[in-house]
Amino acid sequence: MGVQQLLLIVLTVIIIGIAIAAGVGMFNQSFIRNNRHSVINDLGVFASVANSYYKTPTDMGGGAHTWDVDDLGMWLGTEYNAGDNSISNDNGTFVLSSNGDELTIIGYGTETGTNGSTNVQATLVLVGVTCEYVTTIEN
């Protein structure tokens, strides 16, 4: 083989290596993005169910315009842990807390976020009286 052929082989190996590295990076970003969207979607579903709980009278098992995190957790269902007020599913863990008329749900995803050190995280704050909520993406 000539020197030119060897240089072409080395150049080809380098280009293929760079292409593979870029593809792996894009693949990982897709996992992070999908997990973030799943956590935000779950927060929206939980907000809808929590809204229903808030408006339902106590004799029907609801909150009657109050937030009882343990009762709400039972309403939300899916693997509620009363010890730390959390719900777990395939997308992550969601921690419930209340302060007066506000319910806060923090969702921790299963994928490491864009900062490279902590998992995907989003916070939802739901105001009971107005039924309005705000979702904030942390990572």
C-alpha cells in the first residue's frame, strides 16, 4: 500500500469515529428530552386529578377545598408512598406538598438532565381556588 492509501484509511477511520460520537450524543439528548416531556405530562395529569380532588366534597372522599396530601396521594393512585409523600412511575418520582391553598408537585425524572449531574426535574404549583397551575423546568 502506498502512503496515500494509508492516509485515506486513517482519515476515514477518524471521520467515522466523529460521526459515531455525534450520533451517540444526539441519542442521549433524545432520552433526556423524552424524559423531561414525560415528567411534564405526568405533572399535568396529576394537576387535573388534584383539581378534581380539591373540588370533591369530603363525604365523597375529596378534599372539600383543602389539600390533604395523604388523601390526594391515594386519589392519584400509582404507587403512592405516604412516608415521603411521593408517587413513582416509569417516568420518575413525584413529591407532593401543600402550603395553604397551593399544592406543589416536584417531578424528578429517571434521566440525568442537561447539567450532567442531577436528574431531569420540573415543578408544578397548583392554586386550588383558581385552578391555575404553573410548571417550571429545573433541569
